[in-house]
Amino acid sequence: MKQLILVALITLLAIGTACGQASEPEPVASDGIQVHGDWTVTVTNPDGTLDAVHEFENALSDNGALTRLILGQNNIDLMVIRLHTTSPTEIGMSFNCEENIAKSFGKRTLETVITVHEEEYLPFTVSSVCSVTDVTGGKTGKLVSVGTYFYDHDACVHLYEDNIPFSNSCVPPKGSAQLVTANYNGPVQPKGYAVLTHHELEPQIPVTEGQILGINVKISFS
């Protein structure tokens, strides 16, 4: 009788263990390595009062620039933040930045200060300032998109575009851009550049003459 009871208990334990194992959730696949770009754009009025704070996340460019950088096939001589607005022909929409460093295009190309944080994975913050000027028609300008870009002054920038894995031409062609940089002593005529991150703003950010945009982009990994 005792042997029968012992066998029954062992059987019940075996069934219970099997049921418990069956009810355990299946392992969830890892999301892999994540790259995060958190933007904060602070708009300050000419009298120093705060107008607005805008926070949003950006997207990593799909042009393969990050891979090329990691593999050493592209180099960073200078990282900038570029602000994009509507066409200058749209009255009251376009504006420039007093701190602009592009001589021949992009009147909102801003040199940056980069701060590395002593945290896990070593995130870093890219910062710029734009003093709003030349608002078309003296009305309200509109910031419609933003991006972080890197420039290579000495070599072509190779990207993945139009399903062509590797391009032997410079992006952009030599001579299409001139920069005035305070912190870089090399040539001001870069051979190429590429966008790393970008974001289309919705809603767009309105700005007026004399306002100051404080821009911080924290790039982190997990």
C-alpha cells in the first residue's frame, strides 16, 4: 500500500512539473543593439524669457554611414547640426542662423560641441546654438526638419544609395560646400559629407527674429 501511495505521489509530481514547464512563457528574442537620439530644442525670446521646449527622437539614416565609420571607411573631421526650413520663396517661412558656418549652402549649418558622458556605453551629447535672423518677410519662420551630419575634409564619403553597395564618387562632389569652422584647422573645403540622424518635425517649430534655439542631441546605446 505504501509503495502504491509513493508511486502515485511521484506520478503526480511528474505531471505537475511537466505542466509547470509547459506553462512557462517562451523566451523572447532580444531587440538587439539600439541607437537612441533624443533631441531637445529650447526656444528663448530676445529678452531672455523661455518661449518653448520641444523634445523628440530622431531616426538613424539608412545610408550606411554608421557602418562605414565603424569600419574606418569614412572619417569624421567635423560634426554639425543642420536645420532645415521651407523654400525661401515661401514668404515668412525661411530663416537663417547667425552662427551658420556654411558659405555656399545651408544657412543653418551649425558647428557643435560634443560632450561624452561617463555612463554605461559612453553616450554623448551634440550641442549647438542658432540665433534666428533673416526671417523672410519679417514674419514667422518654420523649422521643418533637423539632422546631424559629419564632414570629411580629406576623402570621399562612401554611402549605400540606390542599391549600389559602394560608390567611388564623393558625396557631395568636391567644390559643392565651403565651411567656416572655428575649431578645425584643416581645409575648409570638404570632399564629402553624410547625414547620420534626421527627423521630420510634426508639428513644425515656429521661430521669430532674434529668438535663440538651444539644441542638444543625446546619442546613446543599449
